[in-house]
Amino acid sequence: MQQLEKKKNISMAVIKRLPKYHRYLNELVNNEVDRISSKELSEKIGFTASQIRQDLNCFGDFGQQGYGYNVKDLHYQICNILGITKDYETIIVGAGNIGQAIANYTNFQKMGFKTNAIFDINPKLFGLKIRDIEIYDIDYLEPFLQKNPIDIATISVPPKNAQSVCDILVKNGVKGIWNFAPVDLIAPADVMVENVHLSESLLTLTCLMNKTI
Amino acid sequence: MQQLEKKKNISMAVIKRLPKYHRYLNELVNNEVDRISSKELSEKIGFTASQIRQDLNCFGDFGQQGYGYNVKDLHYQICNILGITKDYETIIVGAGNIGQAIANYTNFQKMGFKTNAIFDINPKLFGLKIRDIEIYDIDYLEPFLQKNPIDIATISVPPKNAQSVCDILVKNGVKGIWNFAPVDLIAPADVMVENVHLSESLLTLTCLMNKTI
């Protein structure tokens, strides 16, 4: 119970670091490492040991002085906080380059994300499949959602259509939106939106490369 | 000159916000808006007016009290700081789902990013083209770079190959790496690495959706 209490205080900054902890802990579990000190973890992951102790302390007492962290326990606890000890029903809206790339990425399936359908506006694509996932008419999105409860939807449509897609998703109970369209979606507070703005990422790179800064 | 001096102090936090300013200013330019107050910009972009004034003040005196910002000047200055008033020679290493999606994304070309070649390890892909961009044997990467100076390389290879690709790029003068492989690349300080870790983004979403937090 103490751990659940503690979890409520996790800041957005810690949340943003958790997937990276998860990635390194995955590796340690795969390499059958039993325990690791904050100092060793620090050398791998690149955060300071004190930052790591502070972050991990947010969700329970896993570290023991002179012993370090129990890798398996810590890994499970982080999976739990990341919400990936359960599976997710997902769809993709927009079967363009990004939508297809996401549909083809089998790793997400291994992580527990099941893609049930893809929707697009282009009639030429209707009925085609990406792996075993069928592409449907976008007009079928709302009836589909009414019959099939979906947890997470990927939005990979052109910017001008993104908000109207978002509205349909929200209206039909989707609580997580993974948005690749370069717009800031408006959604109720209980719907989580995570953006991947590729152009903005590329511009961050050129900004950093630009010697006048 | 004062503006150049000022630019040197721009923090990483401001840099991360600049592409978003750029996106909204692009829209304003396209809609032929001449000037905008920090308050109006705040309503559009979602940062506070005081945050906007503070950010934009980092690179010159564009705002005038009671007048607002000159949209065209501010847009140009932000493009300049983002380094996109010039063009970039780029390549893509890894012709999988993500590599192909990036190669197909014509918007980057419109922004001044020219994709010169794609490299992959799979012989079946050699000689094929994505749009007009040819896929070459990864063994040709180093000789290619020696003949063709490249500014930015996208890495979209499996994690286990990403560092060795990075090493070849760095050795041959590539100064910007856009990394989609879920690894933390090691590169010299004068080589900028911008990461797009899709799995981590998806886990951030599930973490936010997870009600126990």
C-alpha cells in the first residue's frame, strides 16, 4: 500500500525518464543480472547515481544500501507503473507512411499492444491488409468503436483532419491518443495525448547543429 | 550583433520549444497575419504570454509594447536560429518501416532536407528506389560518405547495429544524427544526436493512462 501511495507523487519529469529505465532494466533481466547498484546503473544509463536513487525512491524501497537494486523486482515494478503488465486494444487512423510503419512494427505487439484495425480516407486502400490488420473506410471508425472498445488510437492523418478524428475517438471512449499529426489536439483531461512531432524533432537537431547558438 | 550575442545563451528548454513557435508562425505567415501580441500567441500556442516574451527575448527585440511581434521578422529569425534558412544533405541508414516512412515523407524535402541515398544490409533491397532515392549496400556507406559530404543521417537500423553505423558516420564527417534506434548512441561533443524513441513515447502514454499514478 505504501508503494501505491508513493506512486501518486511521481512527477512528469520522472515519468519521462521511466521508459529509459525500463529499456535498461529489460536488458539486465535478459542478461540475467540479479542486482545492480545505483552507481552501476548510473554508468549504463547516464543519469547520476543520486538522480537514480531519487527517481526510484518515488515508487518504493527497492534499493538497499550496500546491496543495490533487485533487478527483477524493480523491472516488474516499473512495468507496472508504465502500465504494461496488461494488454491494450489499439487502432491506427491514417494508413500513410507513418501509419503503415507503426502497423508493421511487430515489437509493439510483443509489448502487449494489439492493433485491431486501420482506418483511412482513401477507397483504394479499403480491404487491404498490413500484416493481418485490415484497412477500413474512415466512415466505419465510429460504428467500429461502438462495437469494439479501444484503449489507444494512433493518429497519423494529415494535420487538417487530426482534430475531427480525435473528437470521434474521445466521443467513443478512447482514453489514450498517440498523435503523429503536427497539431496540438484538444482533448478532455481524462484522455491522455502523447505527441510524436517528427518535423519538430528534426528542427531541434538542425537548431543544435547551427553554430550561431 | 546584439542578437547574435544573445543567441548564445539560449537554453535547451527554449530550443525544445522553438520548433513549436516555428509551426505556429508558419501558419500565421501563410494566413498573412502581420503582427501578433504575446497574449494572442499565448492563446494559440498554449504557453503563457510571459513565457513567450521571455523565450523570444532570448534572440532579439522583436516585440514592441502595445504593438506586438512582427510575424514575418520573427518567423525569419526563428528559421535562422533553427538553421533552416539553408539546405541539408541527408541520407537514411536502414530501409525498414521507419526508414521507408522517412524517405517517403516529401515534406522534409520541402523544408530543405535532401535525401541522397538509403543504405541497408538486405541484398534484396539493393538497387530499389523509394521515390527517386536509391537503396545501396551498407558496405558502400563509408566510400559514399568519402565522396559525398553529408550533414545529417537518419539511423533506422536494429539496435544492435546502431552504434557501429554511428561510428562510420562520425568518422566521415556527419555532424547531425537523427536516431530512431532504441539505444543511447555515443558520439563526440561536436556531433549532435536527436533521438526519436517510439517505444518510449508509447510507454509514456500508457504510464499517463495508468490510473494508479
